[in-house]
Amino acid sequence: MRKVWEFFSTQQIDFGNGAIEKLDGILQKFNAKNILLITDPGIKNAGILDRVLSMLKDYKVVVYDQVVPEPPVESAMDCCGFAKSQMDTDIVIGLGGGSSIDMAKIVALLVAHGGHPLDYYGGENQVPGPIAPLIAIPTTAGTGSEVTSVAVLTDVKNNLKVGISDNYLRATVALLDPELTVGLPAYVTACSGIDALSHAIEAYTAKPSAYIQTKGKLLFQGSIPISDTLAHEAIKLIAENLTLAVQQGSNVEARSKMLLGSLMAGMAFSNAGTATAHALAYPIGGLVKSPHGEVTGLLLPYVMEFNAQVEKKKMKRIAQAFGVDTNGLSESEAAMAARDAVFGLLAAIGLPTKLSQIGIKEENIPEIVEKTLKIDRLIRNNPRIPTAKNLEELIRKAI
């Protein structure tokens, strides 16, 4: 039994409408002169990049605006090579969704320590020391990457999403301005929001830290009191506001609560960890073009049902966070009500609920199962032990 748990977070969090105005003051604290700003074409076309650049007139700024969704491993090398050809980087800014911030994390890692991204893949705590100073500015409410210890890229050669996990990957400053998320399209809002819900629910229902059967220092350490509190509040915020944010994209209050929910979910899962829904999503994400959030959200209710028999009390609280009246329901019925509430949310925001809808077929099951079971840092976190047989059954239900 593990007797001690730890909690880690980003050094500084600035949150609120207009928070972006604090950027110059933050940079001055670092005595920054040469800035690498990493973003994507959508942020550039939306005018958000120009708004941020207008605050950086006193600095030398190199912009890499070619980040693509689910970025390939080699694109991080391209970005890093581009930056090195332009200047010596003092500080990295990641502006955009999870892909841009994850790319910024990897580049900040390579700027500090060199090598190739896959040199740091294959286990926890592989980063040898602090990365280059990093400011994360999210424009979506979903990944929580601005406060997490994880960066995800796509290994195109092996058809697999790869996650590099280390507390050194946490951004130095997370700068969250809900107004930057107002222009987000409905589909992107839905995919990113359901990803945040998946983070919160999997962190909340993770196996208790004391019973994680692995020796040594863990990054994902299972359910702990602080992560439980953050995750539960995140579930409530997302359940109450995601549909509104999707249907009323200009609703700043709903956007703000979604961004806060995503932040809290990120703080929770980056300590407790995620579990089987995310473990399955890595190989599935390598086989299809669907966004990561869409895949995890699709899988979430099936994994909740799979885990319900060992997490009835927490599943009941999830149902209550969704506004379900659990009076008169047994714990088992309340647990299934939580699953049904997530199915209802997926329908309300227009996302798929079957793997066949995104291109997964029966013939893909063996490969998915084999790759999923190798992702030990997530599989060991699941409250019910996944095996090849019961994972096959779960996937077949989802197809």
C-alpha cells in the first residue's frame, strides 16, 4: 500500500476576462527578449495571433503558425529547427488549443535538452530537468494542457498517439482569458469540452492512490483528495455549461465556466491520471482522423459502465453533478444514470456515440486491445482491472 501522495501544479495561473493584458508584465518577470510563439493557422486567421503580437512590440518574436491537429512527432523537430535558425529562444509561448500548447511543451523541452521527442517517450519522468520557460495561453476549453504534465504527439509510423509525461513539462505560467474562446466553432467546442469531462471523470474514478500497485515515484498516482475535489467541481461546471457553450458560442459566462472546468479537470488528472477511456483512445486515434476529444468522449460512457460495479458511490455523485435526482435509486441504478447522462450530453452537443461512426471496425479490435494494454500508466489507474477479454467486450459494445 502506498502511504504518501503528492500534488503538483503550474507555478502561476492567471484567469479572467482580459487576462491576456497581463502578458507583457509576465514576460518582464522573465527578462525575456527572444520569444518563440507557437500557434496554428486557425488562431492566425481568427485575429487572435495579431492581438497577442500587438502586445509584443518590444520583443523579438519568431512565430511558428503551422501546428496541425494531433501534430506528428516530426513536426516538433521542424518547429524546433525553424526556431534555432532564427534566434536563441528565451521563452516559448503556446497559443491555441491542446495541440499548440503540447507542441510548445515539446519544443521547450528540445530547446533545453536537445534530442528527439521519442527519446522522452516510453515511461514517466523521462525529462532530465526543467524545460525552457513556457507561457501557455489556451483558446479552447478542453485539454487542460496549460496546467498538465503531458504532451501528446502522433507517431505516424506506428499509427499511435504518444504521450510524454513528466512534471517538468508543466507550463511556467498558465494565462487563461475566456474571451479568447468566444470565437470557437461549435464542433471544436463540443470535442474539447467532452475531452475535459473525460479528464474529470477518469481522474475522479481512478483507483485510490494507496492501491496503485507500482513501485517508485509516480506521475499519475491515482485518486487523491485534492484531485477528487477539483474533478468533482469540474464535472459539475462542464455538465451545466457545455451544451450552452456549444449552442450559444458568444455566451461569455458559459465560456468562462467551461474554461474553469477544463482548468480544474487538468489540475486533477495531471496528478490522479486518466484511465481506460484515454488508454483506448491512443491506438484508436492512430487509426482514425477524429479529434482526440471526440474519441475519448465517445468511449467515456462505455468505460463508466465497465467501471460502475466497483465505483458505485462516485458514479452516483457524478449523476448528481449532472442534476439527476437519485432519490429512490439504488447505487447501481444511480451509476447507470451517470452513464446515461453522458450519453445524453453527447447527443445534445452532436457527437458520435459509436466507434463505427468514426471508422473503427471489428477487424481493428485485436490491434486496439494489444496497444491499449501496453499503456501501463493509464491501465493501472483504472478502478477495474482491464484484460484482453473484457476490453474486447467493451469495444464491441462501443462499435
